[in-house]
Amino acid sequence: MRSYDVIVVGKGSSRYVIAKAAHKYNDVAVIDDPPIGGTCMNFGCLPTKSLIYPADRIRDIYQSQKLNIDAEVLATNFSDHLEEVRKDREKKRQQQKSFLTRNSNIYYFPGKGHFIDKETLKVNGKKLKGEKIFLANGTRPLIPPIKGLENIDYLTNRSILELKQKPESMIIIGGGYIALEYAHLLSAYGIDITIIEMMNQLLPSMEPEISKKIEEEVQNFADLHLGTTASEVIQNGEIEVKIENNIQQRSIQAESLFIATGRKSNADTLNLEKTDIETDADGFIKVNKYLETNQENVWAWGDVIGKEMFKHTANQEARIAWYNATNLEKKEMQYHASPKVVFTHPEIGSVGLTEAEAQQNHSILIGKAKFEGVEKGSIMKDYSGLVKAVVNKSDRRLLGFHVIGPHASILLQEAAVVIANRETVDFIINSTHTFPSLSEIVLKPLLHLKEPK
């Protein structure tokens, strides 16, 4: 057994902590289940956005007639684009390994680590004892108990990027962030997409106006079945999925099947029963507002705690956890202004409280605007985009901001900064916004605030 000042389990959003620990302490152990780098780099944010960017350009060409431009997509090479993504991913993996191995006081252990007692983990037969332990080993796809699924060579976000040939058709079970992003990019490349979602709306945690709008837009590039469950899966040549809702039962077929029904915490791989660390009913590690577990000198962050499964949130959690592990005073992790973005078509961005959430503790005002209501949106002939602002009535503090439309991920940031600093809407109103630009859409709803109906 060897003792370490710091043990970090999971490399995905841990670079900041590892670097800080290596500078401050003598011995730092990093345990990471290959492939190195976590979900975002290997299976999530980066590879998907590398495919979504060209998919956005393809869809722009499809929609160019609204600007009186006659254009067509002559060819798309899905397989070549995937190969480029895989090559770029391999480069990033080598960079990650280089970061860990070039530092003389960082010890890298590729493999699954698990506790054998409260202070000791075991990986590849080696025992590591840690003075401070940080857990950030993420999640994996949650596979639903559908009859026959175990006999099907189905895809998940971990395997879909390994495709060598483009399928002609695909059924996606699930209607969340991953499902909608892949539905957009795959359909742009000419794959026929069917989405099966058991809820009666897409993205039910979003504002109802945005959920309704994305449903309308998704139906332009996918066959959408809401309020529908998959009861059985059969493979006989093509894959057959038996579906049912409150109206009918029937079967649909496709060449491939993609499961995107949520995420399962990897906390269950850590043998936490050997520790005092607790998990919630869904298996996510419990932490307090300082990201401390209920065991002394153990902190956790990222997807494994199930708070908000976004890379930017996990990065911030890592910074907060490190601060609290190395300072007497404590900082709380703030989630009230953590942006949520779905890179589907059109983009969706949300930060802060929804109208329903805000009404639980506040008297509020609501502001809404359509993209076509500002000159740049009108020039773009964008009829799908809209924004919604949620404002505290008594002090005009911005509580929530929600966008669907082109560049939503960028437009959201101004509101995110205001909400993070608990500023009023006047902070935005008193700032000059470029004309004519889409930035005006952030200002627009704040000029016409009304009582909610």
C-alpha cells in the first residue's frame, strides 16, 4: 500500500484539481477508467458538437429558400466526418495522458478504482490510501428494461461514434438532450429518424412555450411519438420496436436503434458500502452545499452527484470543491445561474428559474419576444425563435431567462451573468445593444414586462 496526499477518481472535469494538487502537494494519484478524459471529451460535448457544427451548415442550406437562395447539398460524408472526430479524440486522449505523465508527482492509474475501506482504494491490484479523496467518476447510459433489448446490438452515446457506415434509418428511444441533439445531426446527414418519448412533451423541465416550439421544429426532421412507450424489441433483419400509447399499439422498423433514456451514476462501481459515503434514491452521491460527502475529507462533483450534468457546471464544482478542501472558510456551490443548453435545431438555452419555479417563492413579471420582433431576426426570416424572461416583481431582479432560436447558447450568456450576480433587469436595459444584431433579443422582453396570466 502507498499513501497519497490526494486521490482523484475520474479525469473528466478534474484537471483543475489535479494541477492544483500537484503544485501544492507531493504525491497525487489519479484513477481513471479508460478511455481517459471522461464523457464530455470521449462521448459527449466535444465529439457531438464537432458533428453538429457541419449539421447546422447542412440545415442552413436546406432552409436557404426562405432567403431567396437556391442551393442544395450535393453530398455529405458521414463516415469521413466520424473518422475525423475519432482521430481528433485520440489526439486529445494523448494530450490528457501527457499531462498526467509529465508531472513527476502525479501517478496515473488507468482502471476502475473501488474502496476497500474509508481511506483506501484499490485499482488493478494496487492499494492507494488518500488523505484527501475527490470523486468525479461520472455516469453511464441508463438502459431501460425493454423486453428483448438484451438481444439487440443497440447504440448508446458511448458506441454511436464508432459507426463505420451510415445507417439509412434509426429509432431513438428517449426525448432528452442527447436524443434531440443526435436527432438533429443524424437527420441532417440524411438518416431517417424516429423518436419515441414516454412523456407527453419534450424537455418537460423547460418552459412550456419552448417545449411546444421544439416539438414543432423536431417534427420537421423526425417522426415524433410522444406519450409512447417501447414495450418490446425484435431483430429480424431490421430492428422492430413495438410501441404503445393510450390510443393504439403498433410496430415500427429501422436499420438501427439508439437508446438515450438517461444516465446512471457510476457511484455503484466504487464499493461505497465500505465507506460512510451515502447515495440518494437514484444512486447519485450525496453532497452538501460545499460539495462535501458525509465522510470527512471526501468531496464529489460532476455527473456522479447528479446535480446538473453539464461540463461547465462540473468544472465550476471542481473549483469549489478544491477551494473548500484547502481553505478554512467555505464557499457554497451556486446553481442558480448555471446555463443549460441543448444544441439541437434550433438551439435551446435556459438559465435560472422557470415561471412555474419562480412563482413558488416570488411575485413575478414575465417578458416575451419573438426573434422576428427585432430587426436582425426579421432580416434572417427567423420565425421559430423566441425568448422569455422571468423577473422578480418587487426589486426587478432577473430570475430566469429562456431562449430557443439561432445562437441561443451565446445569447443566453448575458442573462446568465446578470442572474449570477443577482442584478436587476436594468443592468441589461441600461446597456447599449448593437443595432441591428440578435443581441437586441436579450433586451426586448425586458422592455415589456407583464403580470403572468
